[in-house]
Amino acid sequence: MRNIFCIVLICLTALACTEKDAAEPVVYHSTENENRSIEVIADEYLAALLQRHPEIGTNYSLPGARHDRLFDNSLHALTAWQAREDAWLRELEQTGSPAEVGSRDWVSYGILHESLSGEKASRLCRRELWSASTTTSWHNYWPSLFEIQPVDTADQQQQAIDRLEALAVYIDTEITNLRLGLAEGFSAPRVTVEKVPEGIRALIAEDSPLLNPAVRVNDPDYTVKLRAVFDNKTVPAINRYAQFLKNEYLPQAREQIALSANPRGSECYPTLVRYFATIQPSAEEIHQLGLEMIAGVRDEMQIIIDEHFQGETIESLMKNLNSNPDYTFRTRDDVLSYALDSLDASKAAMPEAFGRLPKADMLIKPYPAYREAGGTGEYHSSSEDATRPGIYYIAVVDPTHRSIAGQQSVLYHEGYPGHHLQGSHCA
């Protein structure tokens, strides 16, 4: 997500996402003995990225984007893409960073160079070989595309069918990649994979988001066509994936949580820190900072506890907040209603602090069944033109052990004045 956010930032602040960028094949130019401008390099990279990641066009409703493909997760395609990344990076470094700090080219150079170099450094992690957990498996992101896939025209409706066919190919390729990962010693921690087969199988249900295009088209003939692909290709692929994880992957998955259990895991860790944070503190520095931050938070918590909950310790109060009926929800509907009321209150207060407000609305939805196991709450951006609202997905499972105390702060972080406001300003 970091890389996509950075590129969308380039697209919407420094460059122009045109219909030509999104729809036409990218012509790759050799960079040998050429002296191209930073803007030309960035334009080429952005167009290529949108072609490699067609989900970006769907997620942001970019003009001219097609919605009939998925990201090519084959190792052959990855190798070819990495070669292109290397060429762009070499060309940028030969060009050098612009001297005018804050200029258009300086911004484009900085974001693109950091994105490319961060990607290159993290390759040793081989993440493509162990994306199988409740938060990294394919079912966390592809199904939601079908809920926002445009189906207004006959061509768009066919694109939804084509993309559903592509999903079966993607799933089988993922099995191949994960199997190779096991053979080379890479895996996700077993504890993070155990609930994935059950979540994956929830996608076979009648209310599967993969069938959502047919619900919106509401035409019997189209439903038959989409359903045929779903029944004959998608469902068998989903079952193959679930069986593979249960029977083959889980018995070989690593017991250790630490990334160091994977090959070159200790080297991988700092590259991922740099990839996500753009800085490179050591693991020890991060750990020490965490200890210091926790100590400070505990001091602040104890002051509040002593004032309002005399006799309680931090540990006893936290246990009560997540188990005592006075501090938890009763039903899933209670969780959702509390979140909706809080959203209304935060939205109403926004004009008191901000002059620019989001054009797009924001909805709150509970996680669907296939995501319940790994979801803790996340925001999905509105479309670029603000015609499609942003969505905050919340966890409502096990409401009697879900504390009321933290609900609003997370909501504010994900919605107003958090990611929804942030995403609206980017758009």
C-alpha cells in the first residue's frame, strides 16, 4: 500500500493521470545513451505501474481505466518488472536530484527514487513466496474490487466476467508461488495462516462479493453468465487454495513469529522498515523506542486510573475494559450503531477545525465474513472524482469482548479527521 500511495501522490500532485495513461499499453524505451527529463521518466513509470496494477484504476475510478485484469503474480512477470525498475532507477541516478529544493522535479525525483530503491532493497525478503496470512493473502484485497467494479455498460459488464476468470488463474499461480516458497524455506507464521482456509471458503457463499456485479446489473441473462464463471472456475480454484493451505502449507509453516525464521530474515527486516517508513533504524533502536513509548503511555494511563478508577492497576483495568459488560458491547449491531453515531458527531464537528472538507461521503460497514478473522479496521479510499464514497470497514466479531473505549479513536483515525480527509485532499 505504501508504494501505491506514493505513486498516486505523484499522479495527483505532480503528474497527470490521463485516459491515455490508464488505457493504452506502455511503450518501454531503452534508457541507454539518452538524457530524458525526470518528468518523462516519471510519466513512463506511472503509466507502466497502472498497467501492471489495474486495481489502482478501479480503486480510484481513474478515467480510461479498464477493469478486466488482475495483477500478474507470476514470477516471470515479476522478474521482467524488476528489470524495468532497475533501468528506471539507473536513469534517475544518472540524471541526479534537482538542485531546486521543493520544485516539481525535486518532488517527483524524491518520491520515485525512494519508491524504486526501497522496492529493490526489499527484494531479498521474497514476499511473493509467503503471502499467506490473514492479512497478506489474496482474499484481503481482490474480492472488494468486484464490489466497486463499474458495470454500467455492456463492455464493463464483460470486463467484470473477464476479471473473475482471471481470479482463478491468479489463485492457482499463488499456490505455485507458495509451494516454491515452502521448498526454499519461506513461509508465513503458522498462527497467522490457521484461519485463512475458513475465511477463503466464505467467498463461496451466495452473498459472495465476487458475485456483486450481477447483483448490481440485475439482469437474469448476465447473472447466468457471471455465475457460470464463478461456479466452474472461481469456486474450484478457491477450494484448491483452501485445501492447499490446510493440507500442505500449514504442516510446513514456521512456528516462529519472528521474520528471522525465514531465509535472510534478519537482513529483510531493516529493508521492510525502510520500505514502509523511508528511514532505517535498527531493530534494536525500534524496540528501544517502543519500550520508551510504552513506558510514557503507562505513566499517563496510571494518572487517569488513579483519578477515576482508584485501586485498579493498568492490567486489571484493561482486562475489565475488554470483558466487563459495563465497558463492552452486547451485539454486533451495537458496535455498528456506536460507530455510525460517532461518525455523525465527528463529521458535524469538522467545519470547526478545517476549511477544506471531503467532497466524497464516507460509509461504515462491518467486515464481511471472509475478512473477519484478520480484520481490525481499515479505510478504503473514495474514487478520485468523489462519486464513490470512502468505506471504513470495522470489526464487529465477538462484541462482548470488544471494548467501547477504543472505538472512537480508531474511527477518527480512519475517517474524520483521519484517512478520509487525507485521501480526499490527495484526490
